[in-house]
Amino acid sequence: MKKEAVATSSTFGKERKRVARVAKAVRAKDAENVRDANQPVEIAPGVSGKAKVRQPGRRGPQKLPTKVAVTVRYSPEVLDYFKASGDGWQTRMNDVLRRHVEEQVQQHQQHRAA
């Protein structure tokens, strides 16, 4: 079975070929420098030996774990309003709710003090 030549005159096709060439060169270079997994890794001077190294494909711990993931149901009008404002709509929604909570706490403290 003959392999047919496919004409790829698009920029996308050329970019894919370029990326494939670079990836092939990187793989070839990595094959030459195969590291034994049982050998310790050299740590650069000035870097703590107790530092945790993040494994590829794994996220590290949050620096400031201040938020909690929950499932919430909102009315379509509320979601449409915040989503229409573009990226970051969840943060803006959080800010509005936070301000509301702060106002309620202040009102409660004022009522309690009176």
C-alpha cells in the first residue's frame, strides 16, 4: 500500500510539522541522556534538600487554601448576569456575596449594641 502525499499548504499544517520536528529532536536528545531512576538527583547550590519536588502532571498544594468547592444552584437570570460580564464571573459573584455577608454582620453588631 502506497503512502499518498498530502498537500498541506496551510499555516496550521506547517506549524504541526515544525512542532513534530522539534519534539522528535527533544526525544532523541532525551534518549541520549537517560537518567537512572535509582541515582539521586543533584540539587543546585542554595536550594534546600528538604524541598518537595512536584511530580509531572500533579498539582502542588494550594498556597492559601481559602476556598471550598461546593455545588450550588442559581436562577438562570443571576447566572446570565454574571457570565455576561466575562471571565472572572465566579470571582465577582464571590465578591458580591462577601460584601453582603459583611453588611449583614455589621447590621447584626449594630443592632446588638443598641
